[in-house]
Amino acid sequence: MTPQQRTSSGILPVLAFVIIFSLTSPVQAADPIWNMSFPEIDSHQGFNGIAKLSPDNQYLVASNPDGSEIFTVLQNGTLLWKYTPEKTTEDWKNPVISGIAISSDNSLIGISVMLPGCCRGIVTETPSNQIILFDTGGHMLWNYSTREPPQSIAISKNGRDIFVGYETRSLSCLNRDGTLRWNSPTDSPISRIEISADGEHILASGINVGGQYTNDVFFFTNDGVLLWKKQFRGENILGISPDEQNLMISGYPAQNTFSLNTGGKILWEHSFADIGTVMALATNGRYVLAGTNDHVQMLDNRGEKLWDYKTTEPVYSVSLSGNGDIIGAGTGTDLIVLNRTGTLLWRYTTNETIIPVAVSDDGAYIAAISDRLYLFNSQGNLSIIKPSQGRTSSIFSSGSPGSLPTAKPAAVPLIITIFASALGATGAIRYLRK
């Protein structure tokens, strides 16, 4: 017998052992803390679900994928309350929830509700266009009829001011009691709002991919005074640095990110053209995170690339913690969680596209919307799951916690890891694809 034949025959028993062992051994799997199914939904073109975690991580507020209803769910999976915007007799379809904001003291939940136009360029004017403020128990404190459709909402850190961006090209400020403070016209619709930590400045933007608007990013004082405006021709993702000295503007799909000072001077510019078409962007003012057809890339606040992570599917949603230690990315079916260095911590596979992903400010929790609403801890709730266990899920009823689903085993990754170990290598698997 030749040496090559002896080697092959020696490996056969190892392979047999590995195959048998892989069918009976437990493996580590990422698991949600809980998940919640959505009711039957309609299709609202151009709308995705929204998910917001409270600053203290005690609850999250999310809309279903068509924006027709919101749910407030406690950290343990108990459905606290839900709300469906009412349709008036003059509305041609159901209104949708276009924005969700939570006050920094966790006591207030604000939503913007709008009736979409029947077609591109058509703007509605109806009582269904409104701003509603709730307490955490779901009691409506007030509703303010805007008549014009609101696209975005934000609550200042001090909780005294509520800012609203409109499709009809304006930004307004309401007091905590629902009284209008001011309204300022803008050159483009306002779909995104960021507020400085001290509440003294507001950065607002609108989508201007086609360049039809003269300006699309606006910097205001708390009193509604416009300090400057500029054109960036993108979807204009916004962020303000913790020290409030740098303003981040990412102009997908123009694939450029800019850093400006508070005077509007551009400090640096970075292009993402090297990784393809940008499909998702997020910034906390300290870092910029981009997702493309097959990459997740992170920049620091000087525009320098920190790392680049290759994906197997397009990235549709990204989010990061306040310090950048935890990164979440939603792809065609996977939730991918990375650390600050771009190292994969774990992944979880669902049945549909994951959009959006929301990482809590402290990085402890991650919420995601796909075929269901999911809540994870940053460790992926990693646990030992036996192959005989099946994945389970349930629809929550009010006042009852959801189930803790298990994940399906995946024999192939385990075979690879054990086989490598048999040849003297080492390996570890921290996630499990279904």
C-alpha cells in the first residue's frame, strides 16, 4: 500500500466519526430573546417598518412593515399596547406611520402619521396627517393635526421640543404640550432630523437624488433661525458628533460622505465607490457605516476606512451603537452582528429581508424587522441548542410574553470545524445558519 493510500484510509474513519457526531452533538446558536408575528398587512409602496429602542432599553416601539400599526413591547416580550391610525371618510387609503421618536427620559413616545399620495408628486391634505404624543402606557396625551403630510419626527434631549419634517417642504417645532412654536420653509421635503445633544441646533434633510431641489440639507437654531443650507443630492443620512463640532452627511446613492463644522464648511469628503452601490447608511457622528451589494464598511470621524466586511447578500439596513462597539447589518435574509473591528460576532437567518436593524445606544440590544419583529441581546443570546430541538414561535397576546425560539441545526459548518480539528487546526462556530 502506498503512503497516499494509507493516508486516505486513515481519514475515512475520522470522516465517519465526524458525520455521526455532527448529527448528535449540540452546537452554539444565535437566538432572539423573543419574536413577535405581525397581523395581516397591506402594501404601502416606499414604506418600511420602523424600530426604536428606548434609551433605558426597557421597551421598544415598532411599526409593522407597511406602517399601518405600532406596537410597544417590553424587554421581556410583553406587548404593552398597540395603536392603529384611524382613516377618515375623505381618505382614499389607510394612513401610515412615517416616524417614531422616544424622549431621552423614556416617558414620551411621539409618532408622525401621514396619508400617502395616490401617485408620485401628489401631496395629501387631510386631518389624518398628524402628530400624536403618547406616554409609555399608551395614553394619548394629544394629537396635532398638521393637514400636510409629516415625514419625520424627533424629540430633543431635554424633552421640551418636538420637531417635525414635512413632505410639503418645511420644518416645524412643537412644545411638549402640542403648541406650535415655529414653522420654517425649506427647499426640499424633510425626511430626516438630528438634534444636537444640548438641543440648540437641528440638522434636517430631504431626499434629493434627482437634484430637483436647490438645497436639501438645512442647519437651524432651536428658535427656527436658518444658519445655512446646502445641496448634496442624495438621501442624506445625518449625524451630529457627541461634541457637536462635526456634522456628518452621507449622500447615498451619490456614494459620498461629508464632514462639516457647524458653520457649514466641509472638513473632508469620502467616496464609497470602491465598494459599489451604497444601499444602506448610518452614522452616529463618530463613525459612518455603509452597506452595499456585498460589503459593510466603517469609517472614523476623519473619513479614514477602518475595515471592510464582505457579505454574501446585499445589505439593506445598518445600525451601530453610540460608541461603535456593536454593529448590526440586515441583508436579504441574515442579521449580521460585528464588533468595532469588523469581526463577525454572530448571525441569524430569517425568511425575508431584514430592514430595519436598530442597535441600542449602549450596544446591549438589537431590534430587527423581517417576517417578524425580533429582539436580540448583543451576544445573540448564544446558547447550546440540541439538533433535535426545532424552531418555535408564537404571536404575542397583550400581557403575555413571547416564546423563546430555537434554531435549526446546521451539520455542514460543524463538520468543517471538527474535521479541521482532526487535522490539527482549531476553530469555533458562534452562529448557526438555518
